[in-house]
Amino acid sequence: MADQPSRNRLEDKLDAAWVWDRVAKYAIFLGGISAIVFVLAIFLFIAREGLGFALFDLDVGYFFSSPNWRPTAEPEPQFGALALIAGTASVTGLAMLVAVPFALGSAIYIGEFATGKTRETLKVLVELLAATPSVVWGFIGLTILNPLIIEVFDVPVGLTVLNAGVILGLMAAPIMATIAEDALKAVPDTYREAAEAMGATRWQVIRQVVLPSAKNGLVAAVLLGVGRGFGETMAVLMASGHSVNLPTSPFDSVRALTATIASELGETAQGSDHYRVLFTLGILLFLVTFVINLLADVLVRRGDKKQA
Amino acid sequence: MSEVDVRGFRAESLDHRNQRNQRLFQLMFGLMTVVLIVPVVIIISLLVVRGGPALSWEFFTAYPAANMTAGGIFPALVGTLWLVAVALAVSLPLGVAAAIYLSEYAPDNLLTRLINLAIINLAGVPSIVHALFGLGAFVLFFEFGTSILAASLTLAIMTLPVVIVSTRETLQAVPQSFRVACWSLGATRWQTIRKVVLPNSLSGILTGIILEVSRTVGETAPIMFTGAVFFLPFLPQGVMDQTMAMSLHLYNVATQVTGVPESLPYGVALSLIGMVILLNSVSIAFRIHLRRIKKW
């Protein structure tokens, strides 16, 4: 009987532990689903301000077909987003032309050729590249690339599709390179060893074994780069010249969807048509990046399944 | 390779060609990597050369003067610290909890897949859309107004994936045998996490936090309409105040103000990228150190 109380205390303690276990489990579950909650909240809150306008007040046909973006014109403001869409598309397209070959090339070099210290150093440099804030990139476009373009191509304005495309390419390349290198790393070493055992050179291994098995991951890397370029705001705002324009050459100034929101939102009255159309642009941006990310995820998943 | 055996006399030339291709492509990809990195080295040296002269003790401790064309960046620096601190206070517990869930609890089911998809999307949504969300949700709906709180919450949600992904990786790197040993002593799942899993991954989590801070420091678009302002002649006193910030300050002195001496925006850009590179270097150095002392 003497040790009865102490056993009770032990039981109490155990009970407390299991109670805490349960509490922690629910708290952590809440944290776990927070990402889902936030993505839904983002959509709900931008839809709350912009969806009603998109559905009832906006001439959707005009929105997608007219380059006339005059949101403050009196008496009849014009909400044609074609020039903005063309601006975003031209800058992102050029950026991908610049970035994709170099990103994939350096991913292959870092992942497959480089070894030891070289490899570690290059990885660190690429990581630092990816960490540079977009406003700094915009500043570089504005102050370094701008005069360079004016001088080299003998054009009057250097804040153009070319400028923003190059800047965006430099921004997106390290991110794509990192994801692409992960995709290469996911190819099992046994594949490489098997090919090498048959006498293949390193390049033959890469071209005929590694690249085909990593194909999905590499496409996903490019897709995520596209999404990144599509959604980039500050750098494009500062380097593209920011004039509403259907571009016909890389030396035209353009305005991007993201940059339009960034530059105009501060001047609009809450609840006005102008304010709501900017949220409509936000919905468009959200949906496009959502689809791109979804596609990338499906591709990676399919790639994983094949390897398993 | 069978054709090599059959036509033996061509084997040598084929081998030579393969070797040549091999060297050629290695060189090509190596050059591509160099081309990717070199412009950035040039750009950073330019920033140092042109912005370096602007940096002084006074630059970091003085208020902007003469309509932002002179003086220092003190309130922007302090404002950025505020934004980072409040954002971290929100995203750290949430992010670590999410990572613990994904690493320690989550079964392989649809919900987990959805969470992972949501994390990718949270990272992929354009920063300006986060800004719209912050404005619609925190500034207007929850009536925080344009304040540090609204801006930091926006930043916290935006950078949450950084914390989740890096923490999850660290937790998953803790060997399963550690957990099994702890469970077999009768510990609950939570006791195991708190006493075994978390202490063994603390430094990895810290690495992720530093990375998140570096992301937060540089973000501009999400704070433009939620709490950061062009100029304030005083420091914020609490989370409901507006504030200046380094990133927005760079945008303003580079594009919104006329008559700025050339070295000033370069000085701001250099300070900003200096902060980011410093934070990242610390994080990288930490990671390398961790890998070296790792016991398992």
C-alpha cells in the first residue's frame, strides 16, 4: 500500500503526457493545413474585390482583345489588357530564350560534370544569384543595362523588352538551374553506373540515360521559371519602360500585368472600377500561375512514378 | 557498341570522336555556367565601386534629408528590422508546425498532396498578388490599416514555404531509428518530437530561418500597399504604425525622386544586397559546418 500514491502520480503524469500529445497533434495539424488555408484565402480575398467586376461590369471580350488601357479616361474608361498581356508575354518569352539554355546547361555542368570543391562553389554562387532581391535587379536594369543598351544598339531608349527580358532571364536562370539540378540528382546513380559499365562516355551517359529519365523534372523546372518570370513585379516595372504598347521589336518599351498593378494601385480609390479591374488582373495572374504550378507538380509526380 | 566490334578498325576513330564530344560538351556546359555567373560578379563589383563611396557611419544612422536627395537610410533600416521581426514571429511557428506535420504525422493521402501543392502555389503566386491579398485581407477586411502588422503578415504568408520546405528537409534527415528508440521507451509522439527530433534539427531549422529573413528583407511589392511608405520623419513605435523599408526605399530613390546624387541609390542598393548576401553566406556557412559535424 505504501507505493500506491506514487503509482497514481505516475499514472497522472502519463495521462498528462498523452493529453499533451493529443493537443500537440491538433495544433500541428492546424499548422499543417495552413498553407491550404492561405492559398484559398488569397483567392477568396482577391476574388472578393475583383470577381464581381470581372463577371458583371467588365467587357471580357474587349479586355482580352483591345490594347487600350485607359483606366482613368473620362467619361468612359477603357479596360483593354491586350497590351499588358503582350508586354508580360514578350518579356517572359525573351527571358526564357536567355535563361533556359544557360540554366539547363549549368545544371548539367554542376550536376554531372563538376566535382568536389568546384561543384560546391558553383552551387553556392548560383544560390547567391537566386537570392538577389528583385528590386535590386530592377535597379541594375535601370542604371547599368539601360545605358549599355543605348550605347551598344544605338537606340534612344534602353528601358525595353530587351532590358527587362535579360534582367528577368538572369533572375529566373539560377532558380531554374537549382530545380533542374534537383531533377538530375533524382536519377538513380545505378542508371549512370550501368551505362558507364557498358563503356559510355560521361556525355553519352548524360544524353542517353540521365536527360531522358529526368525529362519531366527538367520541363517542370522550365515551367516554374516561366511562372516566376510571369509573376515578377519590381524588376519588370523598373526595366521595361512601363509604357502601354503592343511590342513589335525587342527595342520597344512595354508594360507588364504585374507592373500595372504595382504602379496604379496606390492611386485608385477603394471600390472604384479602376481599383476593381486591378484585382481582376490579380485574379488572372493567380489563375495562370496556379495552372503552371499544377502542371509542374503533375509532371514531377509522373516522373517520380516512372522511376519508382 | 556492337558495330565497334564488327568493324574493329573503326573502333579507334569512334572512341576518339566520343572522347572529343565528351570534352566539347563539358567545355560548353562549363562555359554556360560561367556566362551565367560572370555578369553578376561584374554587376556586384559595379555596385561596390559606385555605391561604396556613399557608405559611411552617418549613412546608416541619419534620416533622409532634402526631399530624399541627401542624408542616410536609418529609418528604412529600422523599418526593415521591424517588418522582418514581426513576419518571423508569425511564419516561424506556423512554418515549423507545418513541417512537423508533413514530416512526422502526415499519411500519404490526398490531403498531404493538397498541402504540398498549396506550398508550391504559395511560393509561386506572384508577389504583387500577395500584395493585393494583403491589401484586401489585412488592411481593409481586418482593418489593420496600412501598418507594420498588415505588411508583416503579408510577408509572413509569402515566405512561409521557405520555412516549411527547409524545416521539413531537416526533420526528415533525422534517422528513423532515433524516433523508434524513443517510442520504445514509452514516449508519446509529441515527447519524441520535442525531446529528440527537434533538438537534433535545431541548427537546420536556423539555416532555413536565415534564408527566410533574407527573402523578407528584399521583398518590395507585397509591402508597397500594406504598410511601407515613402518617407517618415520618425521611427515606428508599434506594429500598428507605418514604416519605411530598405527595399521600397531603393525603388523610391531610384525612380520616384529627382535630383538624387548618383552614389545615393547605389549606396542603398549595395546595403540591401550586402544584407542579403551576408545572411545567405551565414546560412551557407552554417550548413557546411553542420554537414561536417553531423554524427549520423
